[in-house]
Amino acid sequence: MKDLGDVLGLKPGSFYGAFESKEGLFLLALDRYAADGAARLAELEVSLEPLEVLIDHLRQVVLATDRPARACMLSKTLLETEGALKARADAHLSEMEARFATLFRKAQSAADIHRAHDPAHLARRYQADLIGLRAMAERPGTDAATLVADSVAGLRALSEPPRADRVAET
Amino acid sequence: MKDLGDVLGLKPGSFYGAFESKEGLFLLALDRYAADGAARLAELEVSLEPLEVLIDHLRQVVLATDRPARACMLSKTLLETEGALKARADAHLSEMEARFATLFRKAQSAADIHRAHDPAHLARRYQADLIGLRAMAERPGTDAATLVADSVAGLRALSEPPRADRVAET
DNA sequence: CACTTGATTGAACGATCGTTCAAGAATAAT
DNA sequence: ATTATTCTTGAACGATCGTTCAATCAAGTG
């Protein structure tokens, strides 16, 4: 609270005048964070093919040296809060997932990804991957670049049809 | 602190007699958590093939209904702490990763996984996947089962050599 | 049985938490 | 110039944080 007040140049009274509560401010920050993420994705879309957007986004988000945090604010909020905050984080993640799905669909249209894959599934996996990678990138001494390269290879491999696996369910 | 004291039946003095500090207790809990995880993995190893151990572990850990938490204590600690706690979480994750690598190596010997894959890479990816999936499983209304099924399919696909991708680096 | 040792107790510490509020200062409308 | 309105201020709230400590109690030892 002290730090927030200092950094915002607001004494308690003003703080509560400007924001309803600490949680209120957090919610605003979370929304902004999500909007920024979406904006970055949109920016990539103007100049890159859909599949390349997904690949570059992955790289950007995990390897960015300019950005402060490796791990994702949305996933951290999801894991560490309850109630309104958690729900909002979840909503933003869903929104992102939808964007990813659209990109996967477009990549299919462009024949960069084989039609036999399910865009919704791909989007979910992509997001889970992203969260996992970003968490791993928080580890000291992690070679994030290699991890990302492997993931990217996985994305590129989607140009071929899914392998017919013996899907023996247990 | 109040809750800890209540649940342990310890007044402040006794608490600090038994544990050096709150962080000390947390460290103990973290070690226990890691040991339990390793024990569960070892238990699977007595009756299953290496690849099946990895698959079952994935299922167990993401889908378990008996266990309280979906997300992993190690990754949460990694993301939300600094210093000694973070370092310890990292160490435990490394240890787990090593176990996974061994299993992947064994699966290669058993010809369940193609020799062309790098066990160290596979272990890293597997762990990142695990963390990502467990985070996703925290989301309300998530179909964790489908997510897991997709991951399992990915593991089974490793019986074939890695796809020769145009690894065009940017 | 006196006696050292170890554990348990409960009060208290200063710090911070998130928040409220009455009083004052600045700004705009009349 | 005066009033109405909004903003800012700083003190204070009760709660909890993580921790310390002197005092009390129990157990085992000689």
C-alpha cells in the first residue's frame, strides 16, 4: 500500500477516491495487461501470416528481454486469487484463447496447418504451452530459447496431419 | 499465522521452538511435497513401462480428484517467491526433471520412444507441459481430460522419429 | 528429592495491512 | 466575491503480520 501510494503520488484518501479499493486497481491493471497483450498480437497480424503470428507471439512473450516479467500476470492471478480476480483472469484467458483459435483457423485456410487438426484444441494446447513455458522461463539458468525452439518446431509440424496414434484409453 | 497455529495446536512460542520461522516451515512443507511427488512416481515405476509411467503420472497429477490442488506447489512457489524459497523450488523441479529424463531414456531403450529424440529436451518439455496443464486445470469449467488426452497423444507420437521440419530460424 | 533441561504459555512488540473520515485547499459556477 | 463542488490531506481505525521473551510448567537426572 505504501509503495502503491508512493508510486502513484496518492495519499490514502485520494487513492480511495480514484479507485474503489486495492482490488479495484488490480482489476484495472489486469484489464490493461490483457489489452496490451491483445494489442501486441494484433500488431503482429498486420504483417505476418497467421502461423507466423503464433510463432512470433510465443517467442516475444517468452524471450522478451525488454519486458519485466517472464511469467504471465493472468496465470499468476488465476493461481493465486479467488473470486472476482480469478474470474476476471479466467475471462481474459478465454478471450486470448479465442484469438488463438481464430489464428489457427486462418493458418488452416492458408494451408500452413493441416485441416484435420481441431483449432479449438490447438488453441488450448497453445495457451497451456505458453503458460508452461513462461513459468519455466522463471527458473534461474533456464535455456528458454531451446524450449521455445522445440515448441516452435511442434507448431511447424502441424502442417502435416495428426499422427494416427493407438489411442488406447485406460 | 493464526490458522497455522490453530491447525498445528501450537502457540507462538512453541511454533518458533519447533520451526525456525514461518519460512522454515514452508521449506519443510515444500520438501515434503517434492518427496511425495517423487514417491508417487516411484510407485508407478514398479508396475508400469517407462512411457506408461510418464503418461500415468500426467493423468494422475492433472486429473486427480482426491488431491486438493490442481496447480503445482513447486511452480507456484517458483512464481511467487524470491530467494531461498524460489531456489528450493527450482532445485526440486530440476530433480524431477532428471527423473523424467531417466524415464524417457528407458522408454527409448524399450523402443517406445524413438532414439532420435533427446531425453533432456523431452524431459524439459514434459515438465513445462505438466505445469501448463495444471495451471489450465485451475480454470473453472476446463475440460482437463481433453487437454490431457491431447498431451498423451503427443507422448505416444514420440515412438516415431521427430519430423524433419524446415527449421528456418528468424 | 532438589535440579537441571526442555517445552508451553500468553502477553507484547513494531510493522504493515486495507480502509475511513473529518478537516482543509483548490477549482469552478453563480 | 460567494458559494457550491471536487480533491487532497493526514491522522486514525482495527486487524493481522511475523516474531520475541520472560515466566510458568513438566519431565527426566543425579
